[in-house]
Amino acid sequence: EGTHWSYEGAGGPGKWGDLDATNKACAVGLQQSPIDIEATVKSQLPALKLNWGKSADTIVNNGHTIQLNFAEGSTLMLGDVKYKLLQVHFHRPSEHMIGGKNFPMEAHFVHRNDAGGLAVVGVLMAEGKPNAAFSKIVKTMPAAEGPAVKADAAIDPRAMLPHKLSYFRYPGSLTTPPCSEVVEWLLLTDPIQVAAADVAAFAQLYPMNARPVQKDNRRYVLRSI
Ligand code: SG4
Ligand code: ZN
């Protein structure tokens, strides 16, 4: 390994599969993420039961994004499978597309079950009214890559959810190396609104940290009724 992965240039998405032997899925995987969501199949999916606590533990600029880590205790029940909320991080622009269209940003709430499977709740972010939690994140995010620091206790992750928890579901991967195909993607159909100024502030640090959309390879995208 010489070159580290990035979103542009020599370590960019087209090269991820060659940068390290553990990254093969990035190049040859058939269930990669993100995707452009076009045709969907309306299905009786379980309701998303998000039992999140009201604050994050730490905040970090990890060189690829801004991420908030959570302490034990926040969970997602997907049917009868229990997942723990680990962290939320952000992409600009959105990684998923809806009918060929990007959103200004996308938040990923990463959850893991006891078997090591991941469920990522994706929230599309449109520009509009300010979101108090996201504004706090932008005000307190470390400008340079570095260690995690204590997060502002007023950052409530629940405030970054739309009212309606309808969602798209499809089997996919991590959107960064090693692109492991272990993710149940749960992309909420309704975006949240955030201030354009907050998107612009995030863009000062990360102007572009979205992987391009991948082939769906005939995967079905289910849409909750
Ligand atoms: C971001 O780079 C996160 O900071 C990573 O989290 C995350 O990797 C990666 O995105 C991929 O996650 O929801 N976009 S994604 O598919 O969660 C993992 C850490 O590096 C393994 C902890
Ligand atoms: Zn992500």
C-alpha cells in the first residue's frame, strides 16, 4: 500500500480496488453502494424502531468526513434484529441519488448487530430551514484531521430525522474502502432541511466526499408502504 484512498486523483474511487488487497470488493463486488434509486417495489417492511439517546459522545474529523460517535445504549430494531448505533457521518453531495438527482448532503447513521452485520440509516439533506443539531455540529467540528474530542451535549441525533420514517431498503456495501458487502441500506424517503450556510461551512472542509453511484446489477430496491 502506498497511495491512500481519497475522492479524487491518484487514490480516487476508480482506483480503490487496486490500492490494497483487502479492497477487492470495491472493484469486483456486485452489491456495491451507493446507487441511483429509480424503480422500487412497494413492500410491507418492518417499521424502523429507532431508540436513540439524546446526545453524541465524541466528534472527530477523520480525514474523510466529520463523524460523531455514540456511547452504548442507542439502538435500532429492524424486525426482531437489534442493532447498536455506533456513529453518524456526512457526505457532500449525497451519495445516493433519487431518480438521477443528488441532494446537497447525506447523513449516515451506522448501526451494527451482534453478528457483525451493518444497517445504515441514510438521511438526505436538502437546503432550507436550519436544523439545530446540524448547526451545532458545524459550529463545533474540528477543522483539521485529528483525534476525537468530546461532543457538545446539545447535539441530539433525533433532531436529524424527518417526521416520517418511510424508507428504501436494498442490500449493499460500505461506500468507502474496503467496500465490504455487509450493509442493509435503509435510506429514508423524506429529506431533512438544513441551512445552506451550514452546508457551505461543511463544504469548506469537505467539498466532495461522495463515491459515485454503482451498478445495481438487478438488485431490487424495496419501498416501505
Ligand atoms: C466514513 O468514512 C466513516 O467515517 C467510516 O467510519 C465508515 O466506515 C465509512 O464512511 C463507510 O461507511 O456508511 N459511508 S458508509 O458506508 O463505518 C465504517 C469509520 O471509519 C466501517 C469508523
Ligand atoms: Zn457514509
